[in-house]
Amino acid sequence: MTVELAPIGDGDVAATAAFLHANLNERVPADVWERMVVAPWPGDAPNRGFLLRDEGRIVGVHLAFYADRVIAGKAVRVCNLAAWCVLPSHRLHSLKLLKALLAQSGVDLFTDFSPSGSVVPLNRRLGFQELDTTTFLVPGLPWPSVPGRITVVSDPTAVERLLDPRELPVYRDHRRATAAHHLVLRQGDRHCWVAFRRDRRKGLPLFASVLHVGDPEVFQAGLTVFSRHLLVRRGIPAVLVEERLAGRLGIPAIRLRQARPKMYRGPETGSEDVDYFYSELTCVAW
């Protein structure tokens, strides 16, 4: 077989989306995949990832999302490694996709927030490090609320008014992202911006995974208010939140024995500088 490696250009998005619908997740319609492949934030992306073709037919895809950011006071180009799917008949060529992404010049930080079990040791060999993803599960129960103590703001216009100048540009970049949801917990004159996504575990769409916590102290104080809101308003009975985002959580949170791995590669980047914005976690809704 003659397999061609090529970057995913804008003209390839529709075919890439159809491939991912047929071969990675049929629950997501092809037209939705098409919207998710293209990041909603501004910026010049060199590609949407890479693909493999055999006699003109797509046989493999590795998506990527790019962003120019300021991390620890430095301008950084970030490449998030996203959905990776190759037909069984062409698995021997899978590494061509990953190597093409990692060989790109001008990228300072690579992230992989959804590596499968077999990809984790491969990433380690390629110089990736693992984030501490110690995770707590918070059950959503109809907790009694204390009027006026902590309130939940979910209207997008109201959320935008509450955010500070540092948060606002990031929020605006993600307010149309397919997988990202936003709300603010208010406690007096303090606020905590929370970004989260809806997730499946064992095929059940019953979980919210927290992606960002603006003020861990406010979040901890409003934990039951937050989980109750997701249960009552969104029908989500369980919240997953990492200790690195929100700090150590007490009752009713339950620490999971095993957390899903997330990885990064950047020689001048510490784990505390890595967040989940501008990535597959905000763009690709399962």
C-alpha cells in the first residue's frame, strides 16, 4: 500500500469529520465533528492536525489544536494533541501522524490530555511528563442552600460582566467552544469562574469534569452549591474535579483510586503552568 501523510487543511475538514464520525465516535454527527475540528478562538493554526491517505481515501487522523499564549511571562506556542484514530488495516503507520506533529518547528509546549492506555508509555518515551491528576468525585445531591451565602451565575452576559480583565479574553475565546460550559460562583465581593465539560464514563453521560477553577477557596466553600446546580439545572449527578485545580476537597468529595492521565512536553514549563484551555477538552464533546 502507498500511504500519504499530509497536514489537515481547511479543505480537508469535512472529510476528516466524516472519517471521525464513522470510525471514532458515531454518536457525534459528522456536521458536529466538522465544527469541533476547527478551534473557535482566533489565531493562525498551521493545520488542524495530520492525516493519512491511501489511494485518496483517509485511513488515519490525528487532530491538533494550536494557540499562542503567555505562560510564566513568556510568549509560548502550544500544540494540543487531540483525537487520534487510524484504521486497523493501517495501524503500522500510526506513528507517522504523531511524529509529524512533534516534529513541527516553533512549538514550545505539547499537551495530550486524553492519552489512551497504550499511548501513555509511548508519550513517556518521547519526553512527555505526567500531570498530577489526583481526582475527587463529588455526588450531586439536593443539598439545602443558605440564601445569599453563595450564588450561581450562569447567564453568559452576567458571567462576562463578573470576570476580571485577566479572565475575560480567555472566556471570550471559549464561550462558543462546543465542549466548554461556564458559570460563576459569587461569594460577597469575590467570584470564582468555573469551566467544565460533560463527560462519559463507561458510556454514561452522567459526569461533569471541571476544567478551570478561578478561586479555589470560593469553589470549596460553594462545592455543594455547585454540584446541586449541575444536578437540578443540567441533570448531571456527579462532578469530577482535580486537586491541582481546586485544592484538597473534603466531605462530600471522594478521592478516586485511579485518575485519568494527562501529559505535557515542554522543557521550560512546570506542571503548574499547564491548564486545560485551548485544547480538545474544550472543543470536542463526546
